[in-house]
Amino acid sequence: FFSDHGVGDDDHPVTWFGPSVHAVFQAFECILDGGLRVVRELHQKRFIFADLKPENLVIEAKGASIRFIDFGGVVPFDRMVKQYTPLFDRGSWKMGNRQSDLQYDLFAVGILLVCTYVKQEVLMKAQKNTLSMYTLYDIIHKELHPIGKQICIKVFSEKYQSAEQMAVDIKGLIVELEKADR
């Protein structure tokens, strides 16, 4: 894998998906579905991305595609994660360790999903709570679409065995959101 730098122009800007941005349907699909494709490819090679966060994702407006940047945190399976961002790290939420396995990346995708509904500042405040896991579940139950709730509960309780399984549920959520928007 390699990382490159994208530069947009007036007709085809590159969007850096930053901390307080709420995803629209194309970006939502691009990040969660497209991002899971990259995660799946890494997992098939027995690596995890480890520092999956909005700042490490580049969305190209033309074609609504996604690229990952900053591959410095990529770790082979069964090693300790050394480069992480606390908000997207299951260890910081007291919901697991920093052992590199497929669940580590899926946890970060789950937090990305929650970030499409609430601002990161809300999650950072929740994470400081001594019972951060329960605060996170409270946010999920209050703020997320019912299918989004199901996905998050499954990912945070490590019920997904692969990125493919999670992608199927994400696609179902996108379909439901598009129906509700009509």
C-alpha cells in the first residue's frame, strides 16, 4: 500500500473529511461502504489500518471515491497497535485491547458511523466518562437510525466476523436512509 496526496481543482475538488462534518448520502456510502472495502483488502492480507479516522480519509468529489492516507499505523495481525487516535481506539473506550485484529478496525468504522449522527465533541465528552461504554450505547440508542443502532451494537459487541458482514448491513442502512429521504 502507498499513500499519495490529492489536489483538487475548481471542477473536481478533493474534500478532506474533517472532525465536525456530517456525511450526506454519497459521502456516507463512500466512507462506510468504500472504507470497508479498503479495510477488507488489508484484512485479507492480515493487516489492520489501526488509525482509521476522518482525517485519514480523502473523498474525491468526482466519482465519490475514497482514499486512505497516512498508512503509518498499519500493523500486521496479532501485534500491538502503537499509533492510534483515542476517539477511534477501542482501548480508550475500555471496550477491548490494542491487539491488532479485524475487530480493531471495525470498531473504528463503528465510531465513524456514530460520527455521522453526532459531533465528535459529543463522543469525546462521553469517552471521558468513567462508564464510557454505557455512555456510548446511550448515544447510539438516542441518536441513531434503528438499523444504525443494530450495526453499532453488533460491531461494539464484536459480532461481525468480517468487514464483508458489516458492509452488507451498512448497505441496508443506506437503502433505508435513501427511502426515508424521499
